[in-house]
Amino acid sequence: MRRYDVIVVGGGNAALCAALSARELGVSVALLERAPEDERGGNSSFTGGSMRFAYASAEVIHELVPDLSRDEMANTDFGTYTEERFFDDLYRITQCRTDPDLAEVLIKNSQDAIRWMRRRGVRFVPLYGRHAPNVNGRFKFSNGSTLGAAGAGLGLVNALYDIAGRAGVDVYYKAAARTLLYDDEGVHGVRVRINGKTTEMESSGVVLACGGFQANAEWRARYLGAGWELAKVRGTRFNTGDGIRMALEIGAQPYGNWSSAHAVGWDLNAPPYGDRHVGDGFGKHSYNYGIIVNADGRRFLDEGADFRNFTYAKYGKVILAQPGQFAWQVFDSKVLSLLRDTYRIRQVTKARADTLEELAGRLEGVDTRRFLETVSEFNAAVRTDVPFNPSIKDGRGTVGLEIPKSNWAQTIADGPFEAYAVTCGITFTFGGLRVNPGAEVLDMDESPVPGLFAAGELVGGIFYFNYPGGTGLTNGTVFGRIAGQGAARFAARCARS
């Protein structure tokens, strides 16, 4: 039987941060990654790498990205993103349901988490193409998603594995944790199946950081509701809720928004699970510059309700509820230059035409007559007297429509036109385990389960209904560090006793 001071179950950003922070305190650490090596990294490998954090000035950005040139600094308005604004955004987006204690830990530690990653060797870059429109020759960041890991999610994961290897973390691939070793004194390790052989690994502390249950179709239908088994999974096929299940089996407390999830508009013909070579390229998130219609040819949501970062994670659910579980995003030529790079990948379901009538005939599955009526009604309602400005919520909306468009409304009138077919892509589930601010897993009496810690997607209570873009990786880093440190200190206490 192998023994470590700390065992981390999982292989993505949260797990790696937990393993590294535990090793910093000098304990022995094993990381159990269920996937084979060529699929390692959990959902983190499939993200765009964005990390939301609080900062007070452009000088902070320059400290984190020291190779920014003088011209880049001069041509970019990095603005500020205060802790107060981060709090306001998280509370507003979650309809004031986020756990205030966990939210405070997340936000107040967000910048330090990025600085820690930078010190360990992770590189960051400004997210120009995703979150900063070019307005009159100057890029403007305005909603908190300013930096991302170089090389996106896969670059982040590869960097962290390299760092973990140099730090002395023992990584086991094809290592599927089955049950926790547990008695009245607490958790003492994990029963795990490694390369097809079941064994037991003992430890003083265990960190669960192996994702939500988004890749488990049966659990999706059970907890999210009918039809969710039809959603595509944006990321790894290995996040099936095993960490949550193992903890619940020993009396851990379920917590958070079990009937909701981060879900986005995803290319209609994307594969059932994520493609590491495409990453988050199947996501189609420039809808705020156009309109979205369903099979009936009708609009069904406010495309300009808020910045993309504050709406994209809830609109996948809305698309899933449409006839046939699909929709088309439609754009006028005036905004084509503003579409994100993900609209230009080779693997895309796209229609293009010089006239609206021609485009209508190419929107597969859509009522063409009603679509043309919808466009005509929309065009007549656009407030053309208000200037269009993609860097702010410009108030250029519609008047008199049953479903308004609040900002960035442009008439769909000047060809060529482009349209993109989307369905629902689920990223991660919001329900999970209850932890305290020290990342200790709590039981039904709200007492810590001795030796058990958790971080990342399987922690409930932070996100409800919706999600501020870029918060997931930050959440995993903040609580991963806390969980790893907590498990290492618990192991040290056990060694002394």
C-alpha cells in the first residue's frame, strides 16, 4: 500500500494548484488524474484561459505581464476592476445567492492567486481579441476579464504539470478514485483503480478537485432536468461527479445550485465532448452584436442585456429549451469585423448570403417566412439615433418589441449576412459539496470532515443561475491553494500526534 501525506483527486487547474501549494509546505503529494496523459487537465484544458481578478491600476497588469511594450500600454485602456465591483458583479449575476463567506475569500484572494501563478512560472497575456474591442484605435477593457493564461487553457495546464513535476508531485494517470478510506476519525486515503488495477493509497489529507457532474448524462437529467441529457459537453468526458459521490457517501453535505449549470451557445455540430485541439473554439459568444432566432424564426432572448461575460453562461440553457434544441445567430455586415476569432475556425456550422431572402433559405430547420418577418420587425424597432459603441453598454436598443434588445442593436439590413448554428454546450454544474472558507468539506451538521478538503467545480455555493466569465479558473486557483495548504497542515499535525 502506497502512502503520501496528501492525495489530490483530479488533474485540472484546481487540483494542480492544490498539489503545488501542499508541496510548498514540504509534504509528499500524489495527484490522481483519471484521464490518460494525452487527455489530462480536466475542463481546464478546454477553456480560453481567462482569469477574473481584482486590480486597481494598469501598473498591476504590467507587473503581471512585464513584456508588454510601451506602445501596447499606451494603446490600451486597462481600466480598473476593484474588489467592490467584483463583489457587485458576482452578487448581481447570482441574484444575491452566492455564499458571502466563500465569495469574500474568492475575491480578496483573486489577485494574489494570479501573482502566485506568475511566480511559479505561468505566463499571462491580455485578452485583446476576446474582451477588449478596438474603439478608435485603442483597446478598452471594461468588464473584469483582462488577462488569460498564455496558450489558453491547454497552455495553463501544460505549464502547471511542468511546474508540478519539477516540484516533486507524483502524478498517476488513468487513476480513477472509487471511494474514500474513512472511519470515525476521518478520511485516511483513497481506493483507486490505476491502469485497471484497484489498490488503496493512504494519506493524512485528501483534496477532492475532480470537477462537477456535467459529463454524466444520467445525473444531468436527474438534477438539471429533462432534456439536459441532450446537451453537448464542452470539456472533458471524465467529469462525472465521482468526487461529489464519494464525499456524499461518507456524509458530506450537498450544497449550492444543483439544478443549474454553466452552459453556453456551442456549435451545433460540435462533437459530444470537447476537442482539445479546438479548445473553446466551438463557443459562439458575439451574439450581442446580432440577433438569435429559433426554429420558428423568432427571437427568444435579449442579446444585448449585458456584456457577453455576464450572459453567455446562462444562454445555453435558454437555447436548449428551444424547439429542436438549436438556434441561429445572425449578423449584418456592419458587425462582422467584431466577431470573435472562434467564428473563423474551420469546424463551424455557418451560412452566408448577400440577401436576407437567400440567407433565410440557408438557415436549416428555420421557418423562413417568420424569420424574414422577425428581421423586418427588429429593424424597424432599432434606435438608430443612439450611437453604437461596443466598449460600453451603449443603450442602443429597440423600442416596442415583446423581447427587447437593450444594447448594441444594429439593423440586419446590409449584406453580406452571416449566420451560425448553435446548441447548448454545458461547461460545469453549480451544485456540489459544502466547504468552509478553509476549503474543509463539511458534513450534514456543518462540522469539518477530518482530513477532507475540496476545490474547483465540485464546490457548491459560489455560482447560482449564472456566472461572471473568467471566474472559474480563478476560483479553482484560490480554493485549490487553500485546500492544498490546509491538507498539508492537517497532515503535519497528524504526524506530530
